[in-house]
Amino acid sequence: MAKRKIISMGNIVENYVMNDLVWKVDVPAFLQEIVTASRNTPYKATFKILNNVLAILAQRAIELNDPALNIIMLNLSLYDGSHGKDIKEIKARERNRILEQSRNCIK
């Protein structure tokens, strides 16, 4: 049996969101670390702007409630609770939503 493609995602996105063994980046912590370590550079203002844009992105992702996008946002720590104890359960639930959407598209 041939492997089914999940909805309309490309292979890269599909592999990333359906796999726990992927790189994750805590973007807010990363930006804070750079600002803290680089007191004599103009990063602070730049990262404050970037942080605001990322907050807008996170809000829009919440509004869209796309399961693949939700997993990506969790892996980037752009959602509150990205470090919670139940993060694996949340990702599993989102992956189940992806699979359910895929089954509905095939019918």
C-alpha cells in the first residue's frame, strides 16, 4: 500500500509535524539570551519588534487553529504552555486531527 500524503502539506511539513525527533527552538528564550549577552549592540530594539511580530503570528495561528501550524508553533515555543507537562499529549491530539482531516479528504 502506498503511503498517503496528509491533506495538502508538502513532504517537509508532513515529516516535521508528524515526528517527535525534530529540532525545536525556544525562540523567545533564544532572543532573550542574545539580548542579555549583547548589551552593547542594537539587538534589544530589533528583537522587541520581532517579538511583537511573533506575538501577532501566534495570535493568528491560534485563530486559524490548523493542527500542523499548531505543532510548529509549539516547537518554536511561541504558544503559552509550550513547555507544559502535557505537550506530548497536545501534539498527539493535533496529529490525530491531521490524520482525521486526511481521511475525510480521501473519502
